[in-house]
Amino acid sequence: MGSLSSKTQQISESKRIDDFRLKLAKQIPKFPNDRASLRVLEAKALGPLLIDYANWAIRYVAPRPRAVVSEDSATSDPLWQSLSSEIEVLLSKVKQGQDLAPHLSLVPHTRGFTPAASAGPPNVDRRADKDMLLNVMGYHHFHFDAVPHNQMRSDHVVFAHVTRDTFTVAGIFNHTVFEPTAPGQPMMAERNRLWKIFDERSSPTHLI
């Protein structure tokens, strides 16, 4: 009798996990948004699927009031003065706990998972459905304009390290910061500047 009860419990547990797994697969925006993409996600085990879900979900910032910390790498930039009004509007929303999703990239709304990015060939772009700068550095980037005009955004973005309670502004950059570096080629100036800021903030002396 105990063995039968244990088996029934295992089946029930397995069904709950499977239902949870399929629910996660449906939540992640897919590109292309078709049945084939959904089937790829539905076929995954829970562990790999949770990684796909996390890669998508971390691109958003939960709305809650946060203290703002502005690093010297941001405030010493001439852009801090010339864009002061735009900066003040954005940081005011941060302090008030407003929804910052309109200031984030539009990409994760429709490209939370791209099947091709997890395909086998070595020449596949595995960054197609990920924010690699966020994954590597832990920095979100925020656009000043909350409402895109014809899908175009303002040229400058704020990079910040966001925790539950703190919004630390690391710097302001133009969109060339997103340009990947070709093998054997020097890094774009903005991307190189971001890496220097990240290295400096990650140094033991800065963390003390």
C-alpha cells in the first residue's frame, strides 16, 4: 500500500514539474514566434529551460524605489552636464520606484529565445537572444527616451549596476558601445571605455 502511495506521489510530482516547465516555455518570447520555436523550448529539460528563462528575465528591472549612486566615471563625463535634464528625469523615476521597462531595450519583448542561438554549428551567433554586457558585467543599460519614435532611440544610454535597493550609475555611452569587436581588430572607443570602468569597479581597491 505504501509503495502504491509513493508511486502515485511521484507521478503527481512529475506532472507538477512538467506543467511548470511547459508554463515557463510559453512565457518566454520567441523569435521567430512560431510553433517550431515553442516546441524547441518545450522539449528542454527543466534545468536548461530555467537558464533560458533567467537569460530573458534578468534583462528587466523590477519596479521599486532605489537609492541612486553616481560614480565618478559618470559625473566627470562632460555628458553629465549636457544631458543633465534627461539624467534627472530618469534618476527621479528610479528613486520613486517607477517602472523602468520603457527605458530598457525593446529586444527582450520579442526575442527572449532564438532557437538558432543554441544550435550546434560553431559559427552560430549565440548572443542573438542575450545581453552579453549584462551577463558579463552585470550592467543594465537605459535609454533616456521612454517612448521610442519610429522604433528609434536616443543615441545615448546610461549603464548602471542595479540591485534590489541601489541603482549605481557607471557611465553614459553612445550606441557604438554595443558594437562587437571583430577578431584581430581594436575595440570601439566606447566599448573600451566601458571595459575600463568595469575593470576599475571590479578592482579590490574599489570594492573596499
